[in-house]
Amino acid sequence: VQLQASGGGLVQAGGSLRLSCAASGFRFSTSDMGWYRQAPGKQRELVARIRSGDITDYADSVKGRFTISRDNAKNTVNLQMNSLKPEDTAIYYCALEIRLIVGLTYYWGQGTQVTVSS
């Protein structure tokens, strides 16, 4: 499994960024994919998830501002982030989510830094 995230950067509050994750080494079209983030001193948290049937879940803090999408032809999952806030500053990770009877397990990409200035 390989997950390569890109698109992070520095943006002013109110701005937009688009993250992309290129996936390989597994059957992407039938896999659940997620974007997570981890801010300094905080636990990693789910930002958005898209399941194999394009069912999406979002953290309450990003609903209405972020949109997750996938392109099964290109094996990519994207996160469009609008109306960014300083509290969105974090390292963002792309993840392959695998559901087991005992719970979720993950494969992680390398992370991309998103910094939102006030």
C-alpha cells in the first residue's frame, strides 16, 4: 500500500486549499478512504471519510467547508478545503481504512502540512 499526499501549504484565513492523495497497491475503488489531521499537542482526528459507495462522513468542525471526493479512474482521493480557519492548521494524512470485526485498522500516507494564518 502506498499513499502519497500533496497540496498542503500556507494560506490566509478564509482561503482555500485542495489536498490530493495518490493511492496504489490495493483495490482503490472498493476501499474506504479518509483524511485525518493532527495538530501540535493533539490527537489525530478524522476530518472526512468517503466509502466505496461514495458515502461521506465529516467532522462537525468542517461540515459545509470541506468536501471529500474520489476519482476511481485515477486512484486519487481529494479534500477541497474552503473558508479555512487558523484552527484547521495541522498535518493532514490520507488513510486507507480497513474494517475488521474488531474495529478499524489503517494505512497512512506521509502527511502534508496545512498552515492557516490569521
